[in-house]
Amino acid sequence: MTRKPVGASAWIAAIGILLACDSDGIVRTGVDPPVKPDTRARSCTEGKAGLYPCSGIDLVSYLTSEEIGLTQGIVSDMWGWTDRLTGTEWALVGHQQGTAFVSLRDPERPLYAGILPLTDGARAAAWRDIKVYRNHAFIVSDGAGEHGVQVFDLTRLRRVADPPETFEATTLYDGIHSAHNIVINEETGFAYAVGASGGGNSCGGALHMIDIRNPVSPAFAGCFADLSTGRAATGYTHDAMCVVYRGPDIEHRGREICFGSNETALSIVDVSDKSAPAALAAASYPSSAYAHQGWLDEAHEYLYMNDEFDEAFGMVSGTRTIVWDVSDLDDPIPVADFIGNTQATDHNLYVAGDLMYQSNYHAGLRVVSIAARENPVEIAFFDHEPDDSNEAGLDGGWSNYPFFGSGVIGATSISGGVFFVRLSRRN
């Protein structure tokens, strides 16, 4: 879901967003959550895994919205954490009432261990995003008023005796109020709140930098905004990925670089010196509607970006992913468009190895090979939104998490809950 930029409400309304707010401020999809079917592990056979259209992806398990503590509202983003002491993988699922913690110790029987509610005094909002650093979850919410960044010590999940429990945050960073997302570079120990509003310094909705090397004592570290990007002349960053750069551009190798999806452009900035971040490039691409989110390949040579509104505006023939050659950080070039097999609106995507995992709203989870970096090919899908048309629209699959060592992939459904799937065995 996209945060509405300042002054753009009429523009966004034109795409026919499927969400509507009731008088109590809770965002609802206008449809009843599906009745939960039999969700025993199902292999993808003859194009179906139980009720779900699929190809090359098996159903492991599924929890409805109610089964992860949501009584009203929608499910949004998710992330994951692996407890290195116990080996247990955990799904951290954001929804309108808080963050749900799901144990995947037995992925065919996921256990809802409890919830961290939204900050006292904050508003329930559709957007909740989570990242992890040193066994701590960092959680933000957009359009939520005085929410701040919740910090939660995930090792507390080892001691859950009577699930589901209701938790309190370990600490709260109040240098901002709301934020659309939070980005963490686990290698350096810095977090970047993006799309921030309210609080001490929103940084124009661009990069609000936070030192989290001591996770329970986060500290403001600086701002960066490229005013040549964004729709409100503030350098607004909708999402980003920040890494210690190890790509082919020798000039910048070893520096901390952020790649921002800034509504109108790809923004690349060197944030090694938090007191003096340096803009390297701001590049647009053809038929742009809303540069939403992107992820690097592991060689830091290519970046794959989704544009959230180009399908709804009829600007492309199908779900489009923009392929950027970022081998020269001062001159990124859009070198290819990957057009998917449906017209669904794309949302979050992530890259692991030679595979890209896309959450494409009405079309569910799509897995794309990027072995040929400039020529992606879809190789598998799991449509956890089987009643949808696979057309453009902002309902259905929100996000996914493909980084568990077990191979289990989590995928959230706005009105459905959270699915756990796995790529089918290949001969």
C-alpha cells in the first residue's frame, strides 16, 4: 500500500484504491475474510495446491487474520528472524492492530505466540513494517500518529509459556512519529526510517538515519533528502535498500550506499558519513507512475524495481519490473523491463541468489529467475488470492519473506492472513 504524498490525494484516488475507512478510522477492504479451507500441506499438483492455483510451489500451511490476533483491519508487511540459539524460524507479521509473532518450529503447524500491539496513543493504520538487527525487531507504522519506532527483544519469544501472549515494546525511539518503512543495514548497525512524518525531524520524508548499534538505545544520526526527487519537492523516499557496496564500481567499493525508490526516480546516496551524506545519482525511467520499492542482486550490479501504479494507469501491458544496471553508481541505467504473465499491480519484491520473489497483489506470489540478469523469466507462482482476477488493483498479496534457511517462504494476504509455502522439488 502506498502512502499518499502531500497534495496527491486526488491523484491517488483516481486509480480506484480498494480500501475504505470506516468512521472508527479502521481501514477495511470491503470484503469479508475468506472462510478458512483445509490447509494441510499440499503439493502443487496439476496446477493446484488445495484451492490455490500454483506452479512449482507447494503449500506448507496458512493462518487466517484472526489466527494471528487481528479482529478488525488488514494484514500488511512481514519480515523474519531465525533464533540462532534454538534454530527456530519466526515470522514477524504486521497488521493493523500490531505485530504478530509466529513460530515455524514446525512449519506445517505454525504457532501464533503473541502480539506486540501498536504504541499507546497511536492510531490503527494499514501500514506496519518490520526489520531485524541483533535479535531485535524495529517496527514502524505509517499514518499512525505518535507511534515512533518500536524496538522488541526477540529473544523474549523463547520464554512464551502460554501463547498467545501480549507483549510490551522493549524500548521506543520517538525521534519520529509515523514512518512508511524502516530499512536496516545489518552490517553497519544503522537504520533508515523512510516516509517519516511528525516527531522531531522527519527529514522531509527521506532518509532519517538512526544509530542502532546498541539496539535498546537508538540515537538520531542525521538526514538525507534529494530534493530533485519525489512528488512534494522534499526528496520523499518511499522505500530503500542500504548496503556496504561491493559491486563493480571501484570508486565507491566499501562505502555505505543507499538505493532509494523515491516516487519519481531511483536515488543513490553515499551515507558513509552520516553528517555529510553525498548524493551520487537520481535517475528516472520511461512510463514512470510511482517508483515504489527495489532490491539489489547479490553482486550489487543490478537493481530490480517495481512501479506500483503503472499497471493501473494502463502504461504497461502487464506487471512490470524495471531492471537497472547500477554498475556505475553515478550513472544508473534502466536496461530492461520484465513484463510478467498477468496485469496485476506489483508491490514488494526481494532477491535471494538467482531468484526474485514478487508479491503482486491480485496475482499472489511470483518467483522469477534472474540467472540472466537482464532477461528475467517467471518460473513458479502461488496464487493465494484465487478469487481475484489477476488484474490491476491494490488488494491481495502485500509482501513476502524468502530468506529462511529452511526454504519456507512467508507471504502476507491483506484480507487473508499469512501463507507459508515452499518451492517444489526440482528434478
